[in-house]
Amino acid sequence: MEIKKVVQLFSLTYLINVIGGSFVNNVYILFLSTTKQFSDQQISLIMGIIPLVAIPAVFIWGKILDKSKALTRWGTFNIVINGVSLLLLYFTNNFILFFVIALIRTLLTQPLGSICEEYMINITKKANIPYGKVRRIGTLGGAIAGMIAPIILLFANQSLVMLTGIIITLMSALLFYQLPIVRLEDEEIINEKIGEKVGVIHLFKNKQYLVIFFIIAFTYGSMNSAAGYGSQTLLIKMNCPETLIVAFPFILAIFEILILGISHKFRVEQKPYRAFFIGAIVLCIRWIILSLSSHYIMVIISTLLQGFIVGLTLPAQNYIIAQVVPEKERSTAYLLSVVMQVSIVPGILNLFIGNTLNALGLSVFGVSYLAITCIALLLIVPMLIKETKKLKRV
């Protein structure tokens, strides 16, 4: 299959998969609290404990993906498992059984995000297409789901939105299976060749990777916690209309679609840490607004900033990882990064916030997110200084 056709097929597959996933994520907290009638503490356990318990699986998945590189086959497996397990969760009302199924789902679908990310980077490099132009297809999928889901909710309920998302997710597996395996050529490996010893321990000896690993973990971890748990919980507590809560991803996507489409013009590959510095400052402003918010309109307004941050920093993080990690280790590098920012950091934040919400009040969301973003800033500043000095010497 020609690489341009591969890009087109992947874009369609990615779009459909994100639409399905967004349908589910849009109503997940509402579904747990309203339809399943789980308590705040039970929801925080689902959103917090499960990602942390699933951490050991990252070592197994990292070895599997680094050795096989059959990203499309494992991606198809992940999508099918995701759809089937969501279907089981849909019909499960017992909390303990729900928790167990959700845990198994997390263990078996853990690498899906990193698989899509690595495959996307490979095909855009092969086709010589700006990464942001393909990446924003996924953001567009979230926006489409954010527009359609509220309409379904007006005429039905969260359960139908959830079921629609599950069906769409399973449909995307049929397309994902048709994608060919795409690898980068040996000459595209940027760093020096490495031996046969490839693994997590070896990767963590790479100090340059560790720095960007924790920067991504703290900035994107706070945003993912807010997008998946924090903002929805805040909006529910502030008596926001359900249709507006379900439309939340559309609001998240507005700036991201725009910025990702033109991010290649910013030449972030020349100044990636400057992009992260600007993004982290804007993110701090968002969290300050969130911590001071007393009405759901302010929460929604602050959310608009996230699209700008993601659009600016996402190409930067992928460029840095490609620069500092040899090709043989990149599957593990991407997987570790995705698990940290999507599961571990949000899991810890969700647990902390869920257990202190009653005592500390709604401001705990913004304050918690601000605290770890400030840690990321402390890591970014030294790298920004080095980057600036290097550019002056050129």
C-alpha cells in the first residue's frame, strides 16, 4: 500500500476510534454517578486505583512492542478488547465486578495510545507530512463527538451515548486491522546504535529522556486528570447542565485543532523547550482560574486554554523523544510516557482529590494541578537555558 493511502486510511481509522472513545469518555463520570449510582469515593477508586495497579503491565507491553513492532496487530487487539470490556461494564451494576472488569480492561488496552502515537509518527515521517496535520484528526474526532453526544442526550440518556461509543469503537478495529506495518529505516535513527540490551532500566539511564519524561508526565498528567475526572466532577458539583458536560470535549478541541494545523510553522523542533515553557505558563494560568472558579462558566472558559497548550507542546515532545531515544527503544519510551501521563499521574491526582474533596472544597482541583505543573516548570527552565545558549552559538 502506498504511504499516502496508508496516511489516509489511518486518518479515517483514528478519527472513528477517537469519536467512539470520546462518546464513552464524555459521559463516563456521569454514567458512573447517575446510571450506576456509585459514590464519589467509589468513582475516585475506579479513576485512581486501577491505573496504579496496572503499572507492572507497562514492562511486559514495552518488551512485546519493542520486539515485534507489529503495531497494527496489537492495536487491533487493544481496540477489540476495549470495546468488549466496555460492553461488559455497560451491563454490570455490582461495584466489585465493575472494578475487576475495568482493571482487566486497563491492563489489556494499556498501550493503545502509544501504539497510535508511534504509528502516526512513523507514517508522517515516511510521507513527509507535518505531524500536526494528522494528529489534529483525532482532536477533530473529539470535537465531532462533543457536538453529537449532547444531541443524543437530549432525546435519550447517558446509556445510549455510552452504547453508541462502544459500537463505533468496535467498528474502528476493522479498519485498524487493514493498516500495514510501517517501520522507519535504519538511517533515520538519530542517536548512536545500541546493543541488544533494550529495556526499561536501560532507557531510564538516559538522563535526557528522563527530563522530558517527567515534564510530559506532570503537564499532561494534570491536563488528563482534569479532562477525564476533575472538570466533569467540578461541572457536576456546580450543577452544570448535562448536555454542556457532554459537549466538554468540543470545547477542549477548539484551539487544539487550530494550533496543531499550523504548529509546523512555529518550527518547534528548533526551540522545543521554549514551546514547553510557554505551554506550562499558560497551563498555570488555567489552573489558577480553575482554583478560583465558583461557576461552571469559568471552568469552561479556562478549558479553552488547554487546546492551545496541547497544540503547541505535542509536536515538541515527540521531536525531543525522537532526538534523545534510539529507534529500538522508542516503543517503550512512548509507552512509558503515555502510561505516566494518562494513568499514573492522573490516578494519583484522582485519588488525592477524591479523598480530600469534602474537606478542602472545590479549589483542591486547581491547586493540585497547579502544584505539579510548577514542578514541571522547575524541570523546563534549566533545559530552556541550555537550549537558548546552544542557539546563540549557532
